Amino acid sequence: MSEFNKDDYLNDMEDAESLKNDPASAGSAPASDAPSDKPADSADAKTEGEAEAPKADAKDASEDEKTADAKGDDDTLTPLGKAKKEAADYLEALQRERAEFINYRNRTAKEKDVFRQHGIIDVLTALLPALDDIDRIREHSEMDDSFKAVATKIDKAFEKFGVEKFGVKGEDFDPTKHEAILHRPDPAAEKETVDAVVEAGYRIGDRVIRAARVVVVSPQN
């Protein structure tokens, strides 16, 4: 939906002055054109005091015009124009409320994702000792088929929630995701490399929950 502009909408409306000569908008004929029931010679019967009345009416009309100008543009609109202006005000307020609701919905969705991630981190942190034990049993081939099936299900469950396990022997040492618990010089090493993984690392997205604890071989100086 295109953005609504109230000012452009109202500028296209005709005001009361432009509709004075329009029979369709006038509603009824001016009072001065209506036939009079008074005798034609009634004007001759007016007293001198009554003859001054038109001047007073002209003065009152001038004051009414000043008052109308002071009230602002709303009083110069036709009933249709006033209705269109009121509709424009309501539409502008509705669009403002809609924008505020969209911002609130997006903010709430982000907060929901943050709370969900915190819950996953809490569960993962509590299970880290058990996961380390499973890795040790798996490494020493002391795991039967039933236990291996359970361990696989646990790994897949964490993968479903975006948890990634990392830390492999032979990969380049990266201090942003590896914690070196031991550096061992090696004449054959050309760069720092992971020689053994003591405890695997875990992360969610770009956030490292626990760095992989590794033994590193380094070039010998």
C-alpha cells in the first residue's frame, strides 16, 4: 500500500467559496430570491429608524466574516469537505498506529529469538560434562550399539536447535575458537596446528558457547 499523504488529499478539495455559484452544492436558493409575502409598498411604511437597519446588518456581516477567518480553514469547507478532512485525519492516525504495531511485532520477534537462544545455551551448558564423557567413550571405542544410538540422537537434537560442535585434529589453530591447554614444539610443523582435542567446542551461529580445548603443535624455532 502506497504511503498516504493527507496534505495532497486535502489540497484537491473544493472549499465553500468555490461552490457558492454551484447549484448542485448550494442546497437551496438564497433567501433573497424567495417570494415575499409582504406588500410591495411596505418599504414606504418603514420609519427612519428602520431604514438604518441595512447598515447594521452590513456591519454584522463584516464581523461574521472576520470571525470565520479566525476560525481557520475548517469553517471554509463544505460539509463534504469537512467529512473528507475528517476521513483523512482518521486514515493518517490509522497508518501511524499500523507502523507502530509493525515495529512492536518485529521487536517482539527479535526478543523471542534471544530468549529462545538463552534457553538452549542453558541446557547445553548443563549437559556439557555428559557430552564430554560421551566423546571420551566414543574415542576409546567402549560404546555398544545401543549407547551409540542414544549418543547419535543427542547430537542430532542439538543440531536441530542450531548447536554446532567443532574441534578436529589437524585443523589450523584459531585462538577465537580454540583454547590451547598445551603447546608442543614440533620440528616438522610449519604452523600452529591442533594435535589433539581434549574437549570439543560448541557454538550457536557466530556465538561460541565453549571454545574447544586442544593440544597445539608449533614450529620449532
